[in-house]
Amino acid sequence: MAAPRVLVLRAPGTNCDEETAFAFEQAGGVAERVHVNRLIENSALQDRYQILCLPGGFSYGDDIAAGRILATKLRQHLSDLVDAFVHGKGDRLVLGICNGMQVLMRLGALTEGIESDNHAPATLDWNDHGRFEDRWVHLVTDQSPCVFLKGIERMYLPMAHAQGKFVASNPSVLETLRAQGRLALRYADGESGQVENETLPFPLNPNGADANTAGVCDASGRVFGLMPHPERHIDPTQHPFWTRRQNPNEQGDGMAMFANAINWFS
């Protein structure tokens, strides 16, 4: 079978597209970085790809709100692309990393099917301390249908964002997402490695997210958004303490996510 093709969608302000494309290629995929305006000019290009990835950065400078302009552009000009990947027949995958998760949240792709009295079942708000935060975080996976997290129990990844606090509109929304296994990735205490529903203190939970949520998937597990950056830890030497580790892994913790995406098509 031919290697899956990955569309790494970039826009003005995107700054993690090269690293993300490289990670997919290291996993065995064929990745292409494509500007959103090129797709608007020729939307038929989308038919070439099996995976859509929205990488990290600050699309359109995060003007108005993080991810909002790119999400609006996709909704107004590329709704067929969104429908094909998010609402398709189940033969495609979607990954949103950091700013990409913010875009997916604006599109409603990660909370689809969840009823709420408010306009949106959940959102990504400013970090509790109100500023940009850049640090490494411990993560654990919950029981989830997420394709990207198959076989992964724990990860240690860097995060870098100002608006990454996952907030549900009400407790019922949070409980529904949890019951469906859609709170797929959570911030954790590095020592215990346990999934906690009570909000962990800073810096274990770097933004104050409800239920320590770091990543959310749709009901099918094919669409996944996370705030930490797996593409920044695909090699063991990217670990901040790699020279002190007695038994370093053969690859960085984030690499398994990209391998899962590629292997899903085999």
C-alpha cells in the first residue's frame, strides 16, 4: 500500500509546520505543507490526502482570538474540506496541535454531538495566570477511542500557549465527554501517573483546564486536538534531561502518535 499522504495546512503565523511534516515523514508518511490560500484557489487538492494536520503557531497572529480567523476562513471558503475530513466516511484522520486544536475547537469538530444550552459546549480560554506559558508537562491517556493515542499510556511533551485552558460550558458537558472517552489526554503528576478529575495545581496543570484536559477527540477517535507539542519530542535527544537518563527511549514520546496515524492505514 502506498504511504498515506498528509496535508499540513499552514497560514500566516503558522510556525510548526516544518517540524510536524518532518515527524509524519519519519513515521513513514508523505507530508506536504500547503498554504490555506492555495487550497482556496484549488480545493480539489484535498483529494490527494488521507490525513489533515493543523500545526502549531499563531495563525493570523491570533488576532481577535486564538485560531478564530483560520477557523472562519475554513468554514466560509473550505467547508467541503472540513466536511470531507471531519464528517467523511471514516477513512481520513484529522490532527490539530496547539493552534490547530484551537482551530478545531472553533469549528466545533471536537465537541460535535454534545448538547449544550450555550452556543458552544466547550472552549479554550486564557491560561489561569493570564500569560503565555512554555514548559514540559507529564501527560496520561484516558480510556479513549482516539486513533492517535493507541497503545500510549504516558507521555512527556512540551507545551507553549497562552489560550489553552479547556473549559466546558457546564458539568453535564464535561461528564458526557468523559463518559464517551473523549477527554483523551490529561495533564498528570509525573510521579503518580494517575488520571485525576480534580484540577491539579500549577504547574502540573499549566493552564487550569477542567478535568486536567490536554487533548480531546471526537466520538469516532479519528479527529484529535491537543495543546502540547508531540512534534517537538520525536527524538530522545530532545528530552530536556536526555544526557542524564540511564535508559533513554529509542525515540521521543511524541513519535508514537505520528506512527499510529500512519499505521492506521496499513
